[in-house]
Amino acid sequence: MNVLLFGITRDITGQSRLTVPADAGINTVAGLKDWLGVHYPGFKQLKSLAIAVDNEYANDEDAIGPAQEIALIPPVSGG
């Protein structure tokens, strides 16, 4: 599963693209968030993290698979 990273999510991992192993057993957005928190503890510090699947915002219970485009959308602030 390939995951695109932006902003602080890129800073946490040190990468712009992350490959999640197929044997990680991730099949939902919530499962991906849990996996990220275990492997990159900095994710646990984020107050919010949106995930887009195939260019659409996804909910925690939404299914995901290796053929989909997944992007992590970090919290943004502005003024």
C-alpha cells in the first residue's frame, strides 16, 4: 500500500511516500491510523489527521486496499 505524505506527516516520517507492507493486515482507514501510530509515534501527537482515498476524504470505517491512492492530509491553520 502506497501512502502520499504532506506537511507535518512528511516531517514525521522523513519521506514523501510511504510503503505499508502487504502483510500489515490493514483494510480500513482506522487500521492505517493505528499502524502509523505504532510505527511513527509522532502521529499520536497530531490533533487531527484526514485521510483521502482515491481523492475523496475517507472515514475511519472506510475500507482501503493496496490498489488505491491514499494521502495523509495534515491539520492546517491559517489566518
